[in-house]
Amino acid sequence: MADLLQFILILSPFALAIYLLVIKRRKADSTGVLIWLIISILAFFFSTSVPDIMIISIAGIIDSFKITLMVGTSIFMITYMGEAGALKRIIIFIKTLKDLILHGKFYS
């Protein structure tokens, strides 16, 4: 019985995050902070010390910088390509390739 309760407690923050993001349409940053608080409280409930929770949280923030940098760079690149007109040319090229592959000839 205790294992089932722990399993439900562990999965509940993820289910709540999906509910808040998809059904309630809350912002990702406020949902993330709320879920972090809930997970921190659950970790404390499972005998994790407060300094350990803070160190693990800081380590997670530092680890997420790599993903943030990649996403930010991608957004910058797509925006720059759109402003320079290169994105439109790439889209036309991909559509031309699609027509060539599907129909075996180019359409104008």
C-alpha cells in the first residue's frame, strides 16, 4: 500500500503540470515554478534535506542552460533567416523537392 501511495505522489506533479498546461492553458513559467514547489515539498516529505533540495535545484537550473542556449539560438536563426528572405527560399526549395519526390516532376 505504501508503494502505491509513493507511486501516486511521485506521478501527481507531472499529471498536474499536463493538466495546467493543456487544459487550463497556464503559462509554462508559472506552471514550472508551481510544480517545482510541489516536487520540493514531496522531496522533503520523503526525507530529503532542504540543503540537498536547493543544491539539486541549482544543479538543474545550470544543466538547463544548454537547452536554453540551443532554443534561443534556433529562434534567433529562424528570425534572422525570415528577415533576410532566406527562409522563404528554403521553403520553396523543400516544396519543390516534395513535388519531385511525390510526382516525379517539377511543377511551377
